[in-house]
Amino acid sequence: MNISETTQEVLAIFGESTINNKALELLNATDYKYLRDLKLNFNSTLTSEFLSEKECALLGLSIAANNQNAILITFYKNYALKFEATEDELAEAVSCASLLASNNVFYRFRHFTQKEKYTQIPARIRMQLMMKPTSKEFFELLSLAISAVNGCEMCVNAHEDSLIKLGSKEERIFDAVRIASIVTATGKIVY
């Protein structure tokens, strides 16, 4: 199979040299213009005016873990290490994705049903990680981004409110969700 120059550039970002999925294969067949956008959009996840490079990397790692994308998990883990992320910070980003997966399902259910009875029954979901994260503000930012990806309105609102109370700027919050959306979009083509 002939690999277009744009596809080669996209693959090179992730240390890949061959196409290993049908979505990328379809886009490569005509060097589809979206690949250029995908490459530029993805590169915009690596830096931010409102997040450090390490935070961008940990955010990408958390979203990649949430979306179960092995290529992106490896990429963002290595990128985070480049900016001196600790093993604990890497583990916390991945743990946050797992915890929020359960919380998002649970709280979406409560929100969708709108039954008072369900709000009175204890969740019985252990959440010690939320009590003592490395950084409360950054953990809330990860939680908000994952909740946005997972579509939990109640969780998005709760985490956004916490972030504002912790002094986060709305631009920082917005950029975290922007990055989460692009990581999710990239994972539809690179997996």
C-alpha cells in the first residue's frame, strides 16, 4: 500500500510507520485533507497558554486511558516523562480516568432518572483518590475533561464549579476540554 506524505507525517508523530486500521487506511487512500487538520489539531494538544506542557501531557494521557487508546497512552506517557512527570502523576492520570468512568455512569443515571430516591441511596463507590490527589485543582481539571468526554452533565457542572472555587481561570478550563476533544478525535483515526 502506498502511504501518502501526510499519512506518513501523522504516523511519525506516534512512532508508527505502517497503517494498522481501516479508518486511517480510508483517509490515506486519497490523502484526504482532514489528515492535515488532524495533524495540526493533535499538535495543538501539546502546548497551551493556560496549561504547562506536563499538564497537557497528563491530560492527554488521562483522556487516552479513558478512551482505551494504546497508541495515544504510550505517546502521552512518553511526552509527560519528557517534562518530568513522576510515576505517581502518570498513575494518577490513568486512575482518574478509571474512577471517572464509574462516576460518570453512576451520576448520569441519577441525573437522567431525576428521582429523589436515587440521590438518597449511598453510591458505595470508593473515591479516596479524589480526597488526596497530587494537586486538587489539576485533578478536578482532569475529572472535568473526562466527564465532558463521557457526557456527564452533572459531573461537568460539579467539577467546573469546584475549579472556579479553587481559582481556576475559565480559559484554563476551556483549554483542557478543547485538548480532551482533540485527543478523542485523534483516537478515532489513530488506534
